[in-house]
Amino acid sequence: MTDNLPSTIQKQALWAAALGMFLDGFDLSIIAIALLPLRTQWHLDPAATGSLMASALIGSLLGGLIGGALIDRFGRRALLLPNVMLYVLGALGSALSPNLAVLWISRFVIGLGVGMDYPLVATVIAEYSSAERRGNHFAWTNIAWYVGALISTLVGLVLLPLGASSWRLMLGAAMIPAVFLLWLRRNIPESPRWLMRRGKKDAAHTALAALHPDWSTQTLTSTCERFAGTVRRWPVLLQKPWRKRLWLSLMPWFCLDVVGLGIGLYFPVVLRLQGLAHNNVTAAGINAIFLLISLAGIAFILPRLDRWGRIPLQIAGFALMAIGLLVFAGGLLLRNVILIYGGTALYAFGTGIGPGVTVMALSVEIFPTELRASAGGLATAVSRLGAALSAMVFPYMEANWGLPSVLILMAMVSALGLWITRGYRFEPATKTLESMESHPS
């Protein structure tokens, strides 16, 4: 869109998108803290632990595939509320679970809702933002993820002293922001871009006027005409100009989630097992510190992402992640606490300045309007496949190989993300969505 400052309705849409990311950050981090008392109370072995931690990720995988297709088929508004309802139901089921099977299903339902929300959130940010501020809005949205993760960690810290069943309160607490999100999303208008691709010109004009009440009729009409275009089908993404973008959207996010969620989900437990934290509260507190470091990384790129571009920051971020993990592994081998925490800090900062923000932006903004959510949903699914595999095998690898070997492997995956980003680079910063559709090479 042509304006630089968002209108009130645009801000509401962007806040609604950001709160969706807040929920995902809250959920993935609260389960990491909840696992501390849950693992002891239910005597979970590595197989049960890995399966439980992967349940929401498997749900996200399916949710991304299903949600992306539904969003492109029925519109951006179609899933604004249903996926949040799935989250509410899953959180309630998790809190009341009588056994591991019910908890697994409840976590799967939460994942389904989160997975459906990812392509929706990313598409809303891409289509409701100006070209000059699109990266900034993606950064703010990912800040919301880390704020959710931090708040969930603080909630965990408060609830841990309540005893062995404190995990039920932790998992149920997610219903509070979810209910608020339902209220916030109730009046978000449909995407004018999507409406124009569906041939609904009058509806597109009305939606655009709601988003920009200060625009003249002439500006609204000309902008709607610019949003119109040739409707493409999925096979076009397998053609050479688009295939490059597809790889760029899929594989770096896959690498990020293999590393980030494999480590992130188990980091508090790792601290306990390695003797780096003497109790659960200390482990949760240390986890919060490194979340703050990632948040500082996003704050650093917030005013720079649209000027420096997605690709340079993603390359730099993956590089710092790889170096940090190698330093972390060396610290464990040498039993050097400075190296352990220094490497972890470097890894956390690298995640924040690069792929922690950029992979989500690249999953949607480089694709045509009529395929944008589907491409974002596919990227979500592929990333969560990597996360689920990592979540399931991490306990086995840590137990059988030792943590330093696992960290070295994760550093290699980070380096792979860097290599793919360099090989398939396409820079969308400051470009309009329509100009990138017109020049796919």
C-alpha cells in the first residue's frame, strides 16, 4: 500500500496478527517449563517426552497445510476466529488431562490452531503493510512471539513453587490471551488484494476504504486496479523463476526450526541435566535471560530490516547461530561456564537478528496474492516437520551421543541454512508485493 503510517484499522489488524504470534511463543515456552514438573510427576521416559513435545508441532504441520489452502480459498477473514477457538479448546484439554494420551491430543489441537494461524498472520502483515514498513511490522510481530515466550516463562516461575501439578495451571493459562485475541479480531476487514483477485471489485474498494479512510476515491480506485492481476495456480511455483523462491521460503525455516525448537524446547531440562541449574526455578530464570537476548537482537534490527534487507541479516544470523553452538559445545567439553553461556548468548542473538524474523517474512511476501497463504502454510508445515523430528530425536541423541555432539550437529544445520540462503537469495525489502509478482526472476 502507498501510505507510510498505518491507519487505526490497519493497526488493529497488525495487533491481531502480533497477538497470534504471542500465543505461539507463549505455548512453546510454557510447555518447556511445564515439562520440568510434568516429567517428574508422570515419570516420562525419553520416548514419551519426545512424543509429547512433538504433538503440537505435528498439529502445526497439518494446520499450516490446511490453513494456508483455506485462507487462499475462502479469504483472510475466514480463519481469524476458528483457529483461535482450537487453541482455547486445546489449552483447556491440556489443563484437565487425566493421562498422557489426552494431553497428547490436546497439545495436537493447540498445534493445529497455531499452524493455521502462521500463514494467516504472515499474510495479514504482508498485505496490510506498506512496502516501506513491511519488514518493520514483521519484526514487531516476532517481538510479540518473544514477549509471549517471556511472559510464559514468568508465569512458569510464579507457578512452579505450587508443586507437582503446577503444569496444569501453566498450560491452562494460555486461554486468557486467546480469549482476548478472539475479541480483537472480530472486526478485521478482508484483504483488498484477495478480493480483487477474486473479482470482487466493490468489496475490495469498501475494504480498502475501511483500511484507509483518508484516501480519495481516485486513490482507492487506482490502488484496487493495481491489486488486480492474473490468477496463478500451484504448478507455477514449480517453474524455474518461482522454484528458487520456494526453496528460499522452505529450507531456511526448516533449518531454523530443527535447531531452534530442538534446543529451545529442552533448554530448561538441559540446564538441569547438565548441572547448570540447581533447581527448576533457576532453570526457568536462565531460559528467560536468553529469550531476552534474542529479543534484543530483534530490537536491534527493528529500524534496519527494511534498509539492510532480509537476506544479509538472515545470513549473518545463521552464522552467529552456528558459531554460538560450536562455542557452547566447546564449553561443555571443557566444563567452562563462560564459554557455555557466551556461546548460548551468541546463538540467541543470532536467532534474533536474522532467521527468527526473516524466514516468516520470506515465506509469504515473495509469492503471488492468490498463492501467498498456501506458500506460507507449506513453509510452516516444512518448518514444523523439522521441529517435530528434532523434538522427537533430541532426547535420544542427547542421551546416546552426548550434548556436545548434538550441538555440533545443530551448528551444521545452521550452516546449511546460511548456504541455502546465499544460494537462493531474493531480496524483497522495500519492493511492493505487485512488483515482485511482475518480475519473478
